[in-house]
Amino acid sequence: MTAGGGNRPTVVVTRRLPAPVEERLAQEFAARLSGDDHPFTNAELQAGLRSADALLPTVSDRISAEVLAVEPLRARILANFGVGFNHIDVTAAKVRGLVVTNTPEVLTDDTADDAIMLMLMVARRGGEGERHVRSGAWTGWRPTHMLGTRVSGKTLGLIGMGRIGRAVARRAHHGFGMRVIFHDPFPPPADVVADVAAEAKATVEDVLREADFVSLHSPATPATHHLMNARRIALMKPTAFLINTARGDIVDEAALVTALKGKQIAGAALDVYEKEPQVTPDLLTMEQVVLLPHLGSATHETRVAMGMRAIDNLKAFFEGGAPRDRVA
Ligand code: 8YV
């Protein structure tokens, strides 16, 4: 769908966005909206970069150095829909003079809720129980049926204590009386840590050894690629669960499968995967694993807020100001 241009900047939007966001995009810009929501090919991304002033991409668009090598390059800004931007080669974007923005803050609470949902589901066998009822296998209540693991009062280990990690800590501590331990190379201010009575650990390993639930909240960077490898997963307690709402490649999925098969850990709950939307087939067969389709920010409220935030970034940029969420 192509809106009439005038002097308004042309923005190529790679995926369908909630209606209020598409409406505002069409009002404020010469917006080229996605009609059918298909993921863009490299050629389509390059066509956008060649023919528009801006691209509004999502996690399903891999904007590599090769894609960004397009000539001639017309676009001047990549206004990403999402807080994570590991799908964009930011170094290559900078070299090409492109500004990159993201959409932090607006998705913090929903993503934290998602992590708590996964923790409860995996500990209390929520997915398994649902499958049990739907398949007609349930024969009735009995005292020993489908016993899970208590969450309240347990130790939650956070790898990463940024905005989302802190929101998870608040829920876990104030809602479930959990003890919170964490590792973050850039720890939060003391008052934030005190609010959830959290305990900073010097290393990731120190967190893994003690936690009953390990929840990942780091960005995906070369430094965090396969942070949860075989060696580190093996440090977790055999009764512990791994939760990932951050990015798939922080976990070595093959090593996780081996650890689950060997009962080195009790279970895992994943919202994100190394090769989305592909999931390592072994995981699909394991009852002690909860698998969600990247739902972290998937509420009407947040997806609208993310879109509006991306639009605000575009507007600030084209009005000559500094976009609020510039990451490059
Ligand atoms: C989005 C996310 O669903 O913001 C992120 O980094 O992972 C999710 O909120 C998706 O990535 C949007 O591009």
C-alpha cells in the first residue's frame, strides 16, 4: 500500500503493525506499509534502502553488512520496532551514515510478565498440564498427580539487571517472596538493588551455582553469544530451571538439549530461539520444557506503544532533532 507523498519522508515498514500505528504512519509519512505481512527478503530490504528515506524494520529482518552495502543508499535512518537490535549490523549501519533507533521501556513490563509466566509454567507444569487435559488423558484429581516445584521463596538468579531484569526482580521479590541474586557487568544503582533486596554476584557462574531459577536478561552481543554453554549450564543445580526471554543465541541450544536429556537441570522455558522460528526438534518432545513463540512484548498495548515510539524517533530525526532512542 502506498500513501501519497508530498514532501513527507518516505518510510518503508517491513511488517504489519497494529492499526493505530499504521494509521499514524500513513498520516505523518509517505508510508509504504506491508500489505501481506511477509518477511522481507534481502532484495526487498535493499529496495527499501534504495528508494525510501527510512526503514522501520523488526526482528524478522536481518539487516547485514551485505544488505547495507546497497547502492545507491537513500535511507538515512533505521527505526527498529523492538528494543533488541542484534539483527542489525550496527557497525555497518554507522559506516553508511545511518542512524539506528530502538523502542526501549514501553515493553519492559510485558516482557517481565512473560518471564514470570514462563517460570510458573515450567515449575508448575502448566504446558504439560494443559496438554494432558486437552488430550483427554486426565482421569481425575489425586494427591500425587503432576506435582511440580514451588516458586515462592526460592532463589531467582538474573543474568542481566537492566530494565527488564529489574522488572522481573520486582515481581519475583514483592510478589513471590523470592530471593534475588544477579550478575551484571553494569550493575544498577544501589537503591534499585535495595528495593528488591537483591545480591550482586561477581560472576555469572556464582549466580548459576545458587539459583533455583536462572532468567536471562542480557542483550545479544558477541560477548553474550552462547553465554549459556555446556560448561555454564552444568554449573546449575539439577533441580534448577533456565528461562530465556532475551535472545536465542545467548543459549547454546544443542548444549541445553544435552543437559536436559542428561537431567543436569530440571527444565527450561524459552520464548526465543537460536534460529527462530526453527526450534531444535528434541526440545519439542520434552515435557519439562515450555516453548512460547517470542511473545515477550506481544500485547495490544505494548505493540501499539512500540510503534508510536518508533514513529516518535522518525519524527524527531526528520525534524532535525535528536531521536530519543538512538543506539547508533
Ligand atoms: C519484539 C523483542 O517482539 O523488542 C524486542 O527486542 O524481542 C520483541 O519485543 C520483536 O523483537 C520486535 O522486533
